[in-house]
Amino acid sequence: MTRPSEDTLFSPSRRSMMLLAGAGAVGAATALSACSESASAVTPAANDAIDPDAIAILSSNENPYGPSPKAVEAIRAEAGNLYRYTYPTVMKFAEMIAAKEGVAPEQVLVTNGSTPILAAFSDWVNVKGGKIITSAITYEGVPRVAEQAGTEVVYMPLTADMGYDMEAIATRVSADTGAVYICNPNNPTGKTIPPAQLKAFIEDVSAKVPVFIDEAYLDMADDYPAGVMSEFVTAGKPVIVARTFSKIYGMAGQRLGYGLMPADMAMDMRNTGRLSNVNHLGLVAGMASLDDTAHFEDMRAKMIRGRAKLIAMAADLGRPIAPDPQGSFIYMDVGMPAKDFAAQMMDRGVKVVGERWSEKPNWTRICVGLDHEIEKCHAAAKEILTSI
Ligand SMILES: Cc1ncc(COP(=O)(O)O)c(C=O)c1O
């Protein structure tokens, strides 16, 4: 296929947008399962069985410390105001995000968590055509939805130190490429791409195809905010940056996220009507969270401390991990099938990721929990791993 011209990069035809709306049905369904747990790992029945007081849930990349008390207060205060549609509140929220990120409000697409942005982007590429290039062992939100819609995904191997191979990805971009998906820090390895390298990559690659940067965990990285890539959206490049309130803001259950992107692309996605279901309580909680900068800093410190505890746990267990993790999790080689390890951990009241990234069947992802949950995880893992 031929590469789209600059003009058409963000202006699918009316017919395309109708197709996009149809593809969105697939996306919406898959979006349900694309979040932090893999679809196969979490069924409603499986979740029903889990009592968070009895089981340390270290599999879902949630913030175990919960949301800002100011967000909770905002929800309480606004609970009686649910009879109105959310358009004015969405606008207010988008303006707040735009000011924070240095973009125009119309470049902000607000959704229920960032999963719908990932899915909508996959659908958008599917309509436009071309392959999605990403890395092996990365977050499935974009590639899985893309593949379900029939888009071919090219997974470039990781580097020896388990990072994205940016050079190989840049070299692979060609006339058959529709877009590139980058998760930074990557889930599950936790690796970040050095900001200067990522900026040079985006500069180069976004001149050819849209580049999607998923920053779900970036605010927990040591060098945050150096790695924030919204300046490319400000500059009007075909770059999409996705962020979420599910992680550092502790609102995974409330669902709130946003994408920064060219205004016409945001409008195309908005016009499908499939993303317009953001709820009032999420928006008011999100705005209160953004105002509560002290809570944000406290959460950042706590998540970084939790991550350090997980790193120390792996060292004590003598197990290798993907080096220098920068998200809310470690990716650890347990030296046995991760599926069996996860089952044995579950027997001991700890839920970790089992077999999710098939290229590394002996690797598990373990997320930050409360201190006592990490200690419980440590003890359980020690028992299992010293007996193999
Ligand atoms: C890298 C990444 N991106 C996006 C998401 C989507 O999260 P949410 O829909 O809760 O914003 C997740 C969830 O775990 C994630 O790990």
C-alpha cells in the first residue's frame, strides 16, 4: 500500500469515519478486557473470588494507597448532580489538562480510563491502513485491538537489556507502516527510553507515520517530567500521548484518562460517539486530584519506595529482573513456569501475573502493594522458589 500524504494523516474521509464507528464496536468490546490484566487472566468470575482483604492483589498495577481524599470529597459533594450531561464538565476538565500539558483544549480527548484511547487509535489505524510497529513484550491495549480488527502488528525484539529497540523500530518504518506504538515506561519491563533518544525518534518517525506514546506510568519514573512528550502535540505533529488517572491518582475503579493529539483526530474520535461516556464523578474527582499536588508527590514517593522494595525482594530471592524498572512493578524471572508460580502464590494469598507474555514463560510481573502485602509476597515467593 502507499503511505498516506501529510494531509490525510489525520483526516479520514466521512466514509472512513463511518467504518471507524463500526470498528469502534470491536474496540469498545475489547477495550473492556484490554486494561491492566489480560483478558484471559480476569473474568468476572475470577474477580468475584478475590477478597482484597485476604488476597494481596499485586497483579493489576493499581495504586494501593487509593485516591486523593480531595477526590473522594469531590465525589461526595457532586453525587447529587448526576442529572446533567457532562459536556461543560468535560470542557472544564479538558481546559485544565490543556493548561497542564501545554496543548489546546481541543487537542484533549477525555475518556473512561485511557483504554478507550488505545482502542480508538487501533481502530483509527485499521481504517487508515498500514501495520502497527511496536515492541515484543509490551502492553496489549493497542496491538490486541488492532489485531482483532485485522491490522497486522509488527513486534520488534527487545534489546539485550530488555528495552525497546528504538533504532530497529525506526529502521522498520516503511511504506507499509500505519503507526508506531511506544509504551514508556514499558509495561511489563518498566524500562524507560532516555528522553533525548525518544525525542529524536519522534522527530524522525512522526514525519512519516503517527507515533503513539503511552505514558500510563511516566509520573512514577525517576526522571519525570523529563520524559513527557506532549511538546510534540503542542507543535502539531502527528503524535498521540495517552495518560490515565488509574495509576498514580489511584482512580482505576472510577475510570478517567485522556489522550493528547491533533485536534482533527480528537474530533474524528469524538464524533463516533463511542467515547462520549465520561462520567461526572470521574471528572470532578480528576480535577480535585490535579489540584492536590501534595497528594500526587506523596503517591509518587510511595510508589517509588514500593518499587524499591520489590527490587530488593528480587535481589534477596536471587532472581533476575528487567533492569532499572520505572513503573509500579517489576518483571522477574522466577526460573519456573510463571503460570505455576502464580498458582502457587495464589495458594499463599498473593496474586501476581502468570503466563501473559508468552515469549517469556518464566517471567512474572509483580506490582507495588501496601508494605504488608509486599512482605507477604516476599515470604510466599521465598517459600516457593527455595523449594524448586
Ligand atoms: C501501559 C498501560 N496503558 C494503558 C492502560 C489502561 O489503563 P486505564 O484504562 O485504566 O487508563 C494500562 C492499564 O494497566 C497500562 O498498563
